[in-house]
Amino acid sequence: MIISLLVVLLLFMPGSSRAQEKIVEEVAVTNIEVPVRVFHEEKPVTGLKKENFKLLVNGREREINGFFEHRQTIVTSSPSPRLFLLIFNICDYHLDIGSAVDHFPKRSPGVL
């Protein structure tokens, strides 16, 4: 009985190799940021929560750990007018070319 008690004490004494063993674990974490814009009838939908979305990775549903709504007003301005210049280098003139060149400005919107 005394010998078994000494063996147990020696095994669990500080300084013994068993008492100093450390447990090491490794965990791989993948953080995926998915910006989403939701529109209904051309207006942004607000007030959505993470319960309104599903996250699928390789076809398997995963838990959404983080979720926040970010509102930002996007200011749009009318686009600047563009000027297109068409240059034709015609070496051989034909009457059909002349009528096509006359026809083009009449049928194209915004042509001066």
C-alpha cells in the first residue's frame, strides 16, 4: 500500500514529465466577408437580419457568426455628354457610300 502511494505521488508531483504535458490544439478559422445589396422595386431594403440570409459553403449550410447593416447614400450624377467622332478613310468613292454617309447622321440620335 505504501509503495503504490509513493508511485502515485511520484507520477503526479510537480516536475514530473506527466504533470508538465501541455495540451495543444489547432483550429482553422475561415472568415468570409460577403457584401450584399438587396433591392425591391429599385429601392434598397433595410432592416434585414442575419435570419433573412443563408450561407452555403460547398452546398452545406453554415452558421452566420457576424452580421451588420451598413447604410450609405450613393450619389449619382448624370453622365457627362460624350462626343464620338467617326472618321472614314475612303480610297475609292462610290455613290452608295455617299448615300450611306448622308443617311447615317439622319438616323442616329444626338448627331449634330
